Amino acid sequence: MSVAAHIFRWVVLTVFTAITLVPLLWLLLSAFKTNTELFASPFGLPAHWSFNNFVNAWNAHPLYLYMRNSLGAAALSAAIIIVASLMASYALLHQFRLNRTTFGYLMFGILLPVNALMTPIFFIVVFLNLYNSVVGLSLVYAGLFFPLGFLVIKTYMDTTPEAILEAARLDGAGFHDIFFRIIVPLTAPGAVTAGIFLFITAFNELLFASILTTDTDAQTMQVGVRYFLTTYAANYPLAFAATVIGIAPTVVVYILLSDRIVEAMTAGSIK
Amino acid sequence: MRQQFQIALYLLPALLLVTVFFAIPLVAIIALSATAWVGIGVPRFVGLGNFLTLFSDPAFLLAIRNTMVWVVVGAFIHTPLCVLVALVVARKPPGWKIFRTVLFLPNIISGTALALLWYFVFHVSLGILNGGLAAVGLKSLARNWLFDPDTALAATLTPWIVYVGFGMVLFLTQISTIPQEYYEAAKIDGASTFRQDWSITIPLIRRAIALQLIFVVGYALRSFEYPFIMTSGGPANSSITLSLYIYRQMITAHQYGLAMAAGLITILIGVVFVAGVFWALRRAER
């Protein structure tokens, strides 16, 4: 490879890595500063490494409630999607007349820009008496993100060898037995992959969380973090500390499982 | 017969989710887009009135224009950058896995946090951008990016343009399926790395490129966090998007019929673009 190509390659990698990391590091450093310090030297290191901002942010707004609601909505919606997807994918392993039509119906939402549906979904949630509740939000996420999880799980389940199912049937295993004893265990890795991805997606959602909740008892981290900008406009480092707390869960999961997550978030799309 | 009942039973939860959160909203949006409704009472039929109102509302026209800019910028600036980085990383330079992990990082961070981050990148006195310009002696170029109608839209587009991780991984996945022999044969023929990428890799990842373009359209039509948090769609609606417009009609103005009409137009735009991508891919496959 020529020297020019070599230099070009490293320039590309360096530039994109810097654009990705520098603002994040700035946010992290600024979360340790005082407000005066931030305005006096926005790009310097903090004078003292104190966790005051984090403690104050945690106490200023009920961050623990936001965190609980976010984690709850993310976990519940992922669980609902996994169960519904496992069941539906298993049903579609069988031959029946409307098999392909059913698959098409279950998947058509993946091509819809879901934000366009925010108005009717708002009224459906109100009608179901689930406005302003974590359960309502979880159900909406379960619906909106269902096609993504379903695609990953179905693709995985479809690789189950037909011979295994035949053998089980010959042994006299019933419809439910085969599902619980064979299909679910064999599809578990695919379900976990989908679960991680769905959890992160739901945890990070803002629009539906902000239109479907009004009380701190139901509001999520993404909604709550915004209050720090509007009500504490004079104290940016506090908002930064809250933001760092808000992104910590997904970043920690990512650091632990990065390869798996990269695979998970693109797995369904490429197949 | 018994098995058919069991199959139906297993399909039930999935069918319920899709019916309640996709099918019913879609039908509702089509039916109620022809009505005026403030949330209580009976929706009043207004025919095409909402659409006439929308197309004479400068904010809506700007929302459509800006959403188109999102699509165009995504297709012609963001996507080529994703391809470029994927081509570089696919050659497996030292530490390529670390680069892949770092570049993908923004995809697992919430749009809210990223928008907040870029709000401060463009901040007039605290921002890295103005700070950097001053440091290299270009202080005259520094400005209040987010409050200047000439730069607000570009500022809200910037994070989307530069976060290439998702597209990169999409392309890397397909590049990894290309047989190594193709490149070895090209090397024997004396083809440069650039030539190999241009004549072998890019044509062979056209399916991934089509997929990426579908994601770009979807993302553009859903773009909400960056304008909402960085500029609130301003100044003077210069950075408003369709999602933000619907949100405003619904939450601020309580014009639900109008919001649904705007939603329907958003969906139709999506259908047209996605069909266009499929059509282009068909032609390329021939």
C-alpha cells in the first residue's frame, strides 16, 4: 500500500474517533467542574475531582425514580416482545394457509416512521386508561419495537433443524411440549441478543416517553434529564452530571458486551 | 383442527401488539386526518381542509423541506462517509476492533444525551467549535450557531452526519461475506487498494447500501431529538422537522386532526422513498 493511502487511512480513523470521543470526554470532565470554573476555563481539567455535582443531581430531581421507570419500561417491553416473538415464530414454523400473510402483517410496521403515529397512539393509551404509567409506556414500546425483535428471533428460530422437531413428534411430544422443551432452549441465544438490543432501544426513547407521561412516578430518565436544562439553566455542570448518570447503564452494558451488542443491533437488519 | 387452534393461540400476543400499535393507529390516522378534533367531543368532518391548512402553513412547508434535507444529507453525505470508514476498517488496520467499538458507541447512547452534547459543542461561549476556531486564529468565523437561521439546520444535522458507526457495521457485515480470492486476483493484476475497493467492494455491498438508505429515510422521518433539544426547531422554524411539527400540533396546539393529517403525509413520504430505494436496487441488480 502506498504511503499516501496509509496516511489517508489513519487520518480517517483519527478524525472520526476524535469527533466521537472528544465531546463525550468534554461532557464527562465538565460534570466535575463548578459552574464558575466551567465558564472560566471550558476546556481545562477540573480543579478538584469532586462528585458533588453527581450527588446534587441525584438529590435535585428524583433521578432514582426516573432510573427505576426507565429500567422498568425497558425490561418489561423487552420481555413482552421476546415472549410474543417466541410464540409467534413457533406458530409460523407450522404450515398453514395464511402463514406468509401473517408474517407480512406482523412485519409491516418495520417500514413505518412510527413518530407519525404518535397522535392515535396517545389516544389509544388514554383509552386503555394507561396514560401516565410505566406499564402503558412499556406496552407502547413493546408494540413499536416488536417487528425488530421478532425479526431477530424468527431468523434465529428458523435455523432449528427440522429433524429435531420430527424426532420429538415421533416420540409423542405435543405442541406445547415441543415449544417449551425444545424450541425455547434452542432459541435462547437469539432471544438474549434481541433482548439486549430492545432494552437499549427502549431505555433511550424520548418522544413517546414525553407524550405519554406527566408525573415523576412514570417519567423516564430521558424526559427527566431535560428538566436539568430548563430548570437549572444557570448550573450546567449539574445537568452534565445528570446526563452522565443517565447514559451510564447502557454504556456499562456496552463496555461489558460490545461485540455482542454490535452484532445484535445489526443482526436483524442484514438477514 | 386442534393444531390450527393452537397455532392461533400462539399468534395471539403478537397479533394483538401489531393490531393495537400499528394497524389501528394507521386506520385512525387515515380516517381522522379528514376531521377537526380538539380531543373531546365528536370529530367534525372537514374533508381535505386539514391538508389545505397544512400546505398553506409556512412552518409545515419548512418541516417538509428540512426533512427532505435530512434525507438528502443522509443519502449523499452521511452514507458515503459510512462506506469510507467501513472500507478503511475492513482492511483490518492495527486496533480495528477498538475503532469499531468506539465508532459504534453513539448508537447505544440516547438521542437526548447526544443532542445535549452537541448543543454544547455549538454553544456560543462554552462550545468546542467556537473555542477551536479561536485557537486556530479564525475567531471571526465563530458565531451563535444554534440561534442563527443560516446555521441552525446544519448544526442539528451535524451529529447525524458524523456518527458513522451504524452504517459502518452494516457495511462491514456485508464486506465480510466477499470471498478473499477476488482481492487476491485483483492484486495479481496490479490493482491498487483504492481500485479494489471501488471496483470490487462497492458494487458487492449494494444491498447493504440500499438497506442503509431505507434506514436513512426512516431516521429522517423520525428525526426529533436533535432539533427538539438543540434548537426547538428554531429560530423561526428554520430547523423544524416533520416529527417535531406533529408533536407541536398535538402537544402545544391540541389540533389532533391536523396532527394526524401531518402524520399521514409523513407516512406517504416514507412509502414513496422506500419504494424508490427498492426500485433503484432492482435496477442495479439487473
